Amino acid sequence: MNIKRSPWLLHYDGSSCNGCDIEVLASLTPVYDAERLGVENTGDPMQADILLITGGINTQNAPVVKQLYDQMPRPKVVVAVGICACTGGVFKETYNILGGADKVIPVDIYVPGCAARPQSIIDGIIQARELFQQRSDEHDALMRSQKGAANV
Amino acid sequence: MCKVLNPEPIQETIALDKLLFEVMKKKEAGLRLSQICVSYINEKYELSYSFADDESFQYTVLRVVIDLYEEVPSICKIYPYAIFYENEIAELYDVNVEMIDLDFHGKFYRIEKEAPMLPEGALEKKAQEEAEAKKRAEAAAEPAPEAQTEEENKGGNN
Amino acid sequence: MGKKSVVPFGPQHPVLPEPIHLDLVIEDEIISEAIPNIGFIHRGLEGLVEKKDFNEMVYIAERTCGICSFGHGLGYVEAIEHVMNIEVPARARYLRTIWAELGRMHSHLLWLGLAADAFGFESLFYESWRIRERILDLHELTCGSRLIFSVNKVGGVIRDIPADKLAYIKDQILIVEKEVKNIEKTFLGDYSVQTRSKGIGLLTKEEAHDLGAVGPFARASGITADLRTTGYAAYGELDFEPVISNDGDCYARLDVRIRELYQSIDLIRQAIDKIPEGELEAKAIGFPKGEYFMRIEQPRGEAVYYVKGNGTKILDRMRIRTPTFANIPPLCETLKGADYADVGPLVVSIDPCISCTER
């Protein structure tokens, strides 16, 4: 099933300064236009395939990020946008930041930058699309093999 | 060329018991509360209450220097939106602010670490100073019953 | 008399770019109370003042917020310069003014797009952000980066804008002006935008003063206070009047911000015509000792920067009080009695920047 032609995005801001969020939204606007790849920015986690996380994780939003990740149906891909989501960035040594997004959820693709440029974000989305197709194929193969085993 | 209004900021240092009266005077003059800030300098808290005049752009700062264990009255009955600033200083620096209308009890930002902006060992020092101050207050209140029993003894002897 | 129910709004919501949580107490679709619950973006960057010296704190102050980033760097640096008694050369002051006004334009265009998205007008959102890309290209041409560019330092600026680039900036903002005139017709004249914004979220002048509102939010209710009148950077030598409106509803806030866009274009033209030749920085000798409260006019209102130094390279205290922190109490007041469907546009109309508020 060729579903990589329309992955839907969910964008959530952890503890970010807003720079990377604005660049994520700018990638979807007419000049940089990630929508030609078939992505649509949805606000509903239960309809999303790719999660774009920006900003570090602090103690207050760790359960929120975990819940959003759990609400997304499989197969799913997580992209950490910006250096604060990769490692914690400049704020690594503060008293409230735990670190990057991989402290709470498994991250597949890391996009560095402060603020991450739209060209890098679109590159990250393209790589996420490939990974999403690969995971969807694996999921389909698993379903078929389970059905095959049940039929026997 | 537009008219430039840039008066020098005024800073007044006042005692803690004059705080409510001075804040009331600022409200009477029609000033807007701009911000409330606290610093931890030389093992004391330095509170700064800033007021701004939107017509003449005059900025006034009231400075109050207090010991760690002293209680500060809330000014939210005079300026209702001061509750956010006071909850913030109570949470970040553990200042004892009393009688806030909407008190979050240290859960305004919901930070895990207690009083994160204070340096190491400051919270224990504060608890120590608070215990000593309480002992001093109790000792000052005691002599009256002892004097009374002495007089009874004298009256009994005679 | 209906039953009261509590509806949670946020932290993840399609209309909110940032996490904020409001508990809305509603009764028959009318809101009676709004209790804010924040803390999702609190990074505690004021605590970093113990670990970085006063020159490096510029980078931390700039990353308080990505949208108003130049303003934060400017306010912090001006506060330190007041404490150390440094006189910034004239060319550096004019360059700072040009960058600050470009920052104001990109912030207002960003807000116009988000407000259109909150009404549900997605194509207007894309059009506003398309116009905004021209301003970001100007940022990249002069500083090398689109949003967070560190050109401020204690004593001046680190890069110059040569004369040919200044002429190019003048041409580009002429094109931006024509394009803004185009979308202004839709924002202020379209019937569906007017129905969703006229009469919504009314805040009178007395209420705005009693609750401490600042910035375009207060100027839309009739309070004439624009901190650029105090003449920091090069504003004392430029000609402008504060933009005010007397209506106090969402439509007035749209109107004020669009007119401020035209005012910024005019200020940039004046600054480019009057900019003198000269040095870019003054030498900063020694360490800051003393304290100062500096106020500047960010795109969202009055921001207060407090620094206290003790003669060493590590500061005692740095505090930033951002305009959205002062605008949250009036927001909770305008939400009372509002329709449940108007919560999104109302919250967006104060131009919330939650990452600034919580630092």
C-alpha cells in the first residue's frame, strides 16, 4: 500500500522558544511549501502519522508528550526539530529541563539548527516519509503473517 | 522630531510596615503596577515593586529589604493582578507572601525543585532563622507570668 | 439557569501554537470564568545567570522567544550599557532601530496570519505569511539568519549594513507595503471577518487601566502609551505618533496592528534616510556594578529588563518581565461572558507569546 504520498503531521511544542515552531509553520506556507509532498498539518493526534516535536522536555510537559505519542496510531514516525529537541540545546543546564525529546519518547530523525531552517525541516519530512512507508510495509507483512498463521 | 519624554527613574527604599501605605498612595495617583521582582543578595531578600505612569513615562521603584523569614503582605487587594507576580516570587524564591487572593501554594509553574532560584543551603538557613526568630518571640512574651507569681509570694510572706 | 461544566482548553489545540492550559467554566455555552494553568514552557533561564558571564547572557536573553528575539537582546544590552555608562555610537543606534522595526513588522504579519487562522480563513493565513517571507529574506541578507540573529553586543552591534543593501531594503519594503494594502481590504472589509470580530471581547479604557494592560492591546482600548516615546535607540530623532483606537474589541486590535505596520514602514524609511556614518561599537571596559530597570516597546507591549551587577563578570540578577505576563489578567476578564466559540479568536487577539511569559 503506497501511503507515503499523504502523511499527516502533528506539530507539538514542548518547552521551545517558538523559533522552530514558526519555522515548521513557515515550511507549510506557499514559499517553502511542504504541502506539495502531500502533508497536511492536522490538530488531531489520532489522525496523525508523523509527530514533529520542538523544544526541550521539562517536568510539566513530559506526561503530555507521552500521552500524545500514545494516542497516535501505529505506524508512526517521530522527528525532533531544532537543537533543543535533540539534546536540550542552550538550556541543558537549567533546573527545569530534563533534556531532549528522546528522554520521553523514541525519536527517529534529528533535525539540528537554532532556529532550524525550512530547508532542513523539509529534508527531515522527506526522510520521515520514507521511514513511514518502510514501517507501514513491515506492519502489513506482520498482519498478513498473523492472518496466515490463524488460517492454518 | 517627536517629543521625547524620558524622566529619570525614581527609587525609594522603605520599611516593610510602610509597604501597604506607599502602594495605596501609588494607586491613588493613578499609576499602573508594572512588575514585582525579588533578588537574593547577602542573605536577605530585596523586593522591588515598580510603578509606571503612562502619561509622563515616569518609572518609580519601591525597594524593601527583608530577612529571609519575614512575612510580606500581599498587595492584591489594591492591585488585583499582583497575584501572578506574588505567586511567582513565592514559588521561585520561597518568599512568605501572605493573604494572596488566588494562592497556587507553590504550584504556579509546577516546578519539581523547591525554591530553585535560591543557592545551595539557603533553604536550610531560612528554616534555621525562622526557628530562632520564633524562640526569640516566645522568650519576649514570657516574663509577665513570672513577675506575677513573685508578687503573690511577697504578699504571702507578709 | 444551566449546569456548570469545566472544559479544558489546551495544552495541545489546533489554534494554539504554544501550550497553555485554561480551565473554562461554562454555563449554557457562555463562559463565566477562566482559570489559567501555566508552566509548560518554564525553562528557568534566569537561573543561568550564575553560570554564564554577562556577555554570554545576550545569547540566553535572545532565546527567550523566537518571535521577539531581537527586542530581548536589545533590552538586555541597553540595560547593561546604562549600568556601565557606555555611550553607543549613532550609527549603531540607527542600525538597531532598523532591525527592531523589521522585527516588529515580521511579528505583526505573523500575528495577522494566526488571527486569520483562528477565524478559519486559512488562505488569508497563507497570504500573510507569504508576505512575511520577504522580511525574513531581509533579515538573512543583513544578519545571516532568519529568526534568531545575534547582532547585539554590549557597546554596539557587530555587523554593518552597507549603503547598497540599505537601498535594497527600501525597495523591498515598498513591495511589502503594496501587498499589505491588498490584504488590508480583506481583513477590515470582509463581511465574515467583521462578524467574527466586531463587538467581541470588549475591554473599556478604565478596565484596561485597572487591570494593567500594555501594548497594542491597551492602545486598542484608548490608552495612549507607546514606550518608543522615551527615545531609546534612535527613536528620539524620528517622527511618529502612537497608533490608537477607541473601540476596544477584536476588530480594533486588528486595525491597530495593521496601522502599526504602515508606521513601521515609515520609520524604516526615515531611519535609512537619516543614518549617519561612524563607528559600530564603543569599547566596554570593566564589569557592571549597579542596577537598572530598562523598558522597551516590544511588538506586544512594554517589556522590563532588570539587571544587577556586583563588579564581577557574573551578574547577581537578571529579570525579564514580558508584555504577555501583564496581558493575561485582562484576557481572563474579557473571557467572562464570551461565547464558547469565540475563545480561540479572543485568546489569539491579545497576541500571546507564552514562551516569553514563562521564560
